[in-house]
Amino acid sequence: MLIWMTAEISSRPLGLARIVVGSACVIRSVLAWPILLGLTDSEVVKIPYADWLPAPSPPLVALIVATWLLSAVLFTLGWRVPVVGPILFAAIAATLALDQQTYDNHVYLMAWLVLLLTVADAGAGISIRGKDRAVVRWPVLLLMIQLSVVYAFSAITKFNELFLSGGTLAAVLRNGVIPFPNSLRILPLLSAVAGVVIFVELFIALMIWRPNFRPAAFVLGLGLHASITLLMASTAQLLVFSLEMLALYPLFLHPDPLSLTGPADPAWRRKIHRLDLLRVVRLEGVGDELIVNHQGRTTRGAPAHTRIAEHLVPWLWFAPLLRIPGISHIHRWWHRPGGRRSLPVDEIQVQ
């Protein structure tokens, strides 16, 4: 176990997580400005955590937000993450500590993710420094555990009469980017939806660790976060939360590379390399039929396309849909022998 925990793994998925979380930090720093500035109004009641903490003032707010924004940009780019990571964490922590009214679950989660990404050496992959280097597995494992903790805790706290009755959803499903139909705002239906939400969160928390169920967890996670972001109010805040969570999904992909045999067409191979952001595809053999070897399993034709797409960004969140009965049959027909079996991967889509 110790050898497994301390083994070195690719830093590319970790670098992608850093970029997405860093982008969420940039968005949230902009949203923090009016919130913190509002606390400087003399008529606003202050609720400090301790008397010795400085009172919110325009210069202090400007310093915190400027530090947050600048360090978030540098963190996203991967510039000296061991230095800018702690600075970004400190700026977010200062925001939370400034007043009890500034507390936000998503910001609290953001602070922890920035800290864990810094400890994990997230600047080792996909950064402006250029060359990637391997990272140790155990800090990455902490980030993966954090994802399960968030989903599991969220599901457990929903086991209450108000949420299960659909009352909570009836209150929050309004004023979103996509208006929720009033005709569907009935408690029996929303109660069923509440049960589905709890099931999805528990499913993701547990089954994202299981290779056989991981594709389903990816699709359900995307659907969950797209729904809450588009259907609920505070869209910007929920977008930040969704980015924080979805950023961690690629960390669960199996580290073994995909050995690929495919067309000799140089343009096709360059396209595969360009789409392979996580660098998990190894173009080895040449042949008329697409063949993928991964984790001791060999897949051909349409299933091989699906398997590759499940490791490409952003297709990895959509490609599992190609496994659904009906869609998979259409996909197999599309790539039948003698048909369009050399379809480039970036043209894969749900038929």
C-alpha cells in the first residue's frame, strides 16, 4: 500500500484540475468585490468572528480582491504554484474571516481545493513552465476523496422531511437561466426528483471509484451540475461550484495509457494527438480497423472510439452516452465494416 501511495503518476489530469479550479477562483474573485464592498457601508451591521480582526474598509477589500484575482490568474497558468498557491489560499481565507456574513460553502471548498492542489504540486502539469513532470499519488488521492466527501455529505444532509417532500426544490427552482415550468412545480413530482438527486449524489460519491460504473458517474455528474447551474438562481455561484467539482473528475481516469492501432493517415494521427490533452493515448500500430488495448482489454471499431473519447477532454463527460442501448447500436452501425469506420475522434457525437 505504501509503495502504491508513493508511486509517481502523470501530472496532466492534476494540471487540468488546477486550470479549472483556478478559473473558478478568478470568477469568484470578481463576484466577491461587490459583496465585500457592501460590508464597508457604515449602515451595514458587522458580525466579526473576533474583536481583534480589522473592520472591512475599501482599501482592505481592494487589497484582498486584487491579491485573490492576481494569484488566481497565476495559479491557473501554473506559474510558481508553490508560491502563488498559498497566497491564493490566504486571500480566500481572509475573505471568509473578514466577517461571518462572507461565509459561503463554495468558497470554503475552493480554499481547500487550492490548498490540496498546491500540496499535490499541481503546477507540474499543463503549465506555462512547459515540460511536465510526474507527481506523487497520495496528494492526488486526497483530492479524489474530497470529491466523494462533498457528494456524500450533500446527499446525507438532504435526508430530511423538507427536502424529501420537494419543498426545498420548489423554492430554489426559480429565476434560473432556464425557467422551471410552473406546471411542473408540484410537490409529488418534485419529491420524486429529490429522491433522484440524492441517489445521483450517492452514486457519484461511491461508484466513481469503480471502473465499470465510472462512465455513468461522469455523465450523471455533468447532468447534475448542468441542471443546478441552469435551473437555479445564483447562477454564477453555482457555476463556480460546478467547476470546482467537475475539475476533479479526470483524476479518476485510470493512469495506464491506451495503446491504439489505427489509420496511417498523418492528419488523423495529428488530430488524435491534439485532442489528447491528458496524454493517455499511444499511437503504435497501423491498420484499417481501430483497435484499443487498455487495462488488459482489447476493443475494436465503435467501442474503441467510445473508449478513446472517454479519455479525451471534454468528450470524457459525454462519451459514456455512447454506451446506452439504442445509442450504442446506432454508433456500431455507423462504424460497421465498410461504413465510416475511420471517423475521426473529434467527430464522435451522440447520433
